[in-house]
Amino acid sequence: MPEGPEIRRAADVVADCIVGRVADEVWFAFEHLKPFERQLSGVEVRAVETRGKAMLTRFANGLVIYSHNQLYGRWYCHPCGERPDIQRQLRLAMHNRKSSALLYSASDIEVLCESELAKHPFLSRLGPDVLAPATDRVLLLSRLDDKCFRNRQLGGLLTDQSFLAGLGNYLRCEILFVSGLHPRRRPVQLTGSQRIRLTEAMLHLPRQSYETGGITNDLVRAHELITAGAGFEVARFWVFRREGLPCYRCGAPIVKQVLGGQPTYLCRQCQKMI
Ligand SMILES: [Zn+2]
């Protein structure tokens, strides 16, 4: 599933395509959304925002298209009238004179007004957005101290969208490795320096991933690996999907465990239980 940085990059592309322009035609595949086509067509798009893994497209008349890509949803932006050559179901199309923003395969699409947004069952449960400028070390430390979260295992906590919105499995694995913390550790057990390392990784890695198109590894190392011929997917991570390969810090093999139903990658030497 795409995580916060990937959704934000997709939102940037969609925003370039439609924000500040009148959406001459808005089209929905789902019958229950058809009545909104007339309400949104001919209205200017004001903003494209993200909330964790959800995207909000705001129109000048106050209506907002909420979309969540889940596993398969994908945005494409093309010159108006062109379509990608793919075997997917188009679910939402927004056309203006120059461009078309097209959402394929997503099933979680709604049209909401501002008051409905505030009560939305998914959005109202979200914690702070990991990429939001207001998300800083002080805020993250207070989240770790919160009685709802401080006794939870970090492996499950980091991908709980009510704790922090936008982290998924690869960011969870990478943050815990860079912090030197085992996924079964809990916030209440951490020393002051461990808490600082964890919050720095929670802030830094998603932002670096957003800026680089998905690299959480050390950037110098990733660049050297790519220059030496390694593929992007090989070069981009510290531990994620590197089962059996040597840890970049200590040389021990990276192991894969299933935690909370999701594969977790870690170095047992660098991420001790204590
Ligand atoms: Zn290691």
C-alpha cells in the first residue's frame, strides 16, 4: 500500500494538473456519486491535500472529494483527452482545458461538505499527519507519552493511523532500524536518548522519502549503489525487503518476521529487545 510520502507525491502531481483551474467536467464511475457530477463540473479546484494516506480535492463551492487509494488505487495525469494504456477501471476523472486527472481502481471515493469531513469515520480517527509542518519533535514526544499509546509495542503503534497518519510498513521497518529499536519495545520502556532517536527518525525518514521518491537509506550509500548498477528497489532501503542480506551497520543478516500480520524486517544485532 502506498504510504504518506507516495500519496503526497501523487497529490503534488494532481495539484499541478487541476488546482487553480475550473474543472470543466467531473465524472464518477459509481452510481451513487453521479448526482455530484453536475455540482462539481464548472467549479474551480482550490486545493489538493493529503491526510495520511487519504487525499482531499477541495472545490470552490465547499465540496470536497475524499479518496483513499487502498492497495490498488492509482492517479494518472495526462493532457486532456488522453488516457493511460492500462487494464484498470477508471473510477474518477477531472478534466480541464489542458489536463485530465484520472483515478483508477480506487473504490473508496466520497463527496463531502466541510461538516461531513469533520465527522468522517476515517479522517476523524487520524492522528497528526507525519509530513505536516506542524508535526515536530515536541508533538511526537507527547504522542509517545499519551496513555493511549505509551504501552503499545512500537511495531504495531507506528502503523496505527490514529497515532500518526501516513506511516506504513516500509517506513515502520526503516524508522525502527535507524532508531536501533526492536519492534516489540514500547514507548514507556525507552530512555531519553532512545526517544529522541525515534522521533528524529519518525520526522526525517518520511520527509527524505517524500523528497527523493522513496529512498530511506543513507543517501550517499543509495547513490553509490545505484551508480554501481544496483536497482532503485535494492538501493532505497536500510532493511526493508533485505532478508538474508548483511546489515549496513554491523554485517549481521537482516531477518524477516511477521508482526501484526505484516512482514517486518530488522537486524537482531542493531535492534535488541532491551
Ligand atoms: Zn545490524
